[in-house]
Amino acid sequence: MATSVLITGGAGFIGSALARRLVGAGYDVAVMDVLHPQVHGEHGAIDLPPSVRLCTGDVTHAPDWDAVLRLCRPSQVVHLAAETGTAQSLSEATRHGSVNVVGTTQLLDALSRAAHVPDQIVLASSRAVYGEGAWQSGSQVFYPQPRSHAQLASGVWDPHGPTDLPAIPLPSSAGRTEPRPTNIYAATKLAQEHILAAWTAAHDSRLSVLRLQNVYGPGQSLTNSYTGIVALFARLARQQRALEVYEDGQIVRDFVYIDDVIAALFAAIERPASPQRCLDIGSGTPTTIHELALKIAAICHAPEPVVVAKFRDGDVRAASCDIEPAKRALDWLPQRALEDGLDALLGWIGEQPESGVGPGDHTPLTALLR
Ligand SMILES: NC(=O)c1ccc[n+]([C@@H]2O[C@H](COP(=O)([O-])OP(=O)(O)OC[C@H]3O[C@@H](n4cnc5c(N)ncnc54)[C@H](O)[C@@H]3O)[C@@H](O)[C@H]2O)c1
């Protein structure tokens, strides 16, 4: 009998790509998703293979869980359902706490009511749990406080270190970097990790936590104004608009292509943890936002990006990760270089029906934190 996998949030960007990969490999896949209008539009657009059982339900709602677990008793649960707006989370903390934290405890209580313990739970966590992450100044490693409004307003972009030497950001690594969330979304993702670690340990189940960097690629929402600088830049550049790059352009992120993330999730399912692991998933290559803007503008033959020295309170300065542990644990290697991935994304966007990004609509820059 085919191994069964339940994907919560499985109609979303990552979930639907994972469902396609699993179905292709012969898994029996069920999806639980509320088809959130912010992600799927008012008409609930989805792109799932016909063999996937789609259970429309809310992870915060116990009766929905009971209905899902009456339909399937999954060998593995991949938990992706989440509220993902980092900036939104600071003004809608309850919404994020409810879906991300209570939604996770509802999953566990439903499993207990159904007397079912999956072999493994896989959680898509986020690099956001690290906040500003670890930096180095001279030989000293330090954890900077979030940058203050006054600091940013005076154009001091990098955190101050404990020595007079310049401070350098270090790639995050689950094995050595302390999580220090700086927004509610990040705090809820870390809470998910702790909750699932406690439950799976107590029930002799297994847990794989994958802390994802910035995921991009075909299939990402183009209507959700909170999910991603890459899609936003791509759409603006396609309209021949000059991209505005904040601060001094040197904000760093790791942009990882959707197929590489799916390969990591797939490997985590195929090779379950023994019994728990936490891995960083990215391309392994830090990129500045200015570099990203230049690459996208070049592909689209758009005007030169402009570094505007504007800033957004709450943005972390640098995010990248050490992917060596994930490469070893999952026998996985990211394949897609940023240029190729951007080409694929832009090609896909060109095939989508137009829906304009309004002038001055730079809200999604806040999604950098994600
Ligand atoms: N995309 C990224 O760059 C990124 C980075 C780090 C972590 N993650 C994590 O990966 C996971 C998936 O992200 P994504 O990019 O596919 O997001 P997405 O918004 O495309 O998908 C999330 C899905 O969850 C569903 N959902 C939301 N609330 C729900 C609820 N109450 N009940 C049931 N379903 C609900 C939505 O309808 C959507 O289909 C999330 O947990 C996110 O925190 C994503």
C-alpha cells in the first residue's frame, strides 16, 4: 500500500509543489487547507493533482481535524499551514498565534483523539526564528539587538559590535545559532518547533524541522502582497519600472528555489529523522538585495535599480545559512543558481494573467523578514 502523507496548508506555494512531487513518487497524498483568500484569491485558486484528496478545513478548528483524520490516517504529516505575514504579525498577533500555535496544538490533540501517532511530523519552520542572527566582530561572536528606528534613520545599517572592528554577519546554523525571534510570526514558528518536539518525543514519533530561507519560484502567489520580494521585483521589472532598493542595498538574504526546497522536504520524508533533527534549508549563497535587483532588471531589460536609503522598521540586516548539515543528513544538494531560478520565475509570471502592482506598492518589502 502507498505511504500516506497529510500536508496541512498543502494547497499553498510549497504544499502544492510537494503534493505533486509525492504523487509522482507514488505516495497517497491528502491535503488540509482552508484556501485562505489572501493566498488563493476570492475564488480559491488551487493547483493540485487530481489524485490528491483535498479536505477544506481550518487547522484551528477541532471538528475539521476530526473529519480529516476520519478520512485518512497518515504515516507522515507535513505541517505547512500558517499565517506568514511577518509585518502583519506585529499588528495581528492573535491571528498568527491562533493559526500557527493553536493550529499546531489542535493537530496534536486531534491525533490523540484519533489515537493515531504518525511515524514522522515534518515542519516547515523559518529562518525568521534567528532574528538578526549571530555576528562577528574581531574574534567575538555577538547577537545584536534589533536595529532601532533612530539607528536606521541616521543611516547606520549594520549592527554595532563589541569591538571597533567591522561587524560581519555569520550564516545561521541550527546546531550553533541561538534562535532570537524579532517578530510575532518568527516567535510562532519557534513555538511550533518546541510544541512538536515535545509531543513527538513523548509519543515515540519523529520530527524533522526544516528552517527555510526565502523560497521563490513558479507557483508563488502573485496576488498576496505579503509574500516575497522576488515576485514583487519581478513584476515591477516586467512593467519596466526602476526597482527601489532599501538601505544601502546591502541587506542580505538567501533565495532558495522552490524545487530545491521540495527536494529537501521529499528527502526528509523518505529518510525520517532518528528521532529529531533541525536543519537549515537555503541555497547556501548569500545575495544582497541590490544584486537581486540588478539580476532581475537585467533579465527584464528594465531601468537600473535605485538604492534609495529608505528603510523599514523591523527588517533584519542579514540572513543566510549553513547548509552543510542538511546536505549530509538528507543527501541533498540545491541545484538551481539564482539566475536560472529567476529566469524560470519570470517565464512563469509571463504566462500568468496580468494583475497589476499599483504604483508605490512596496509593502511586500516587509516580507524580506520571512
Ligand atoms: N515561502 C517561504 O519563503 C517560506 C520561508 C520560510 C518558511 N515558510 C513556511 O512554509 C510554510 C508554507 O509556506 P508557503 O510559502 O507555501 O505559504 P502559502 O501562504 O503559499 O501557503 C500556506 C497555506 O496554508 C493555508 N492556510 C492558512 N491558514 C490556514 C488555516 N487556518 N487552516 C488551514 N490552512 C491554512 C493557506 O490557505 C495556504 O494554502 C509555512 O509554514 C511558512 O511559515 C515559507
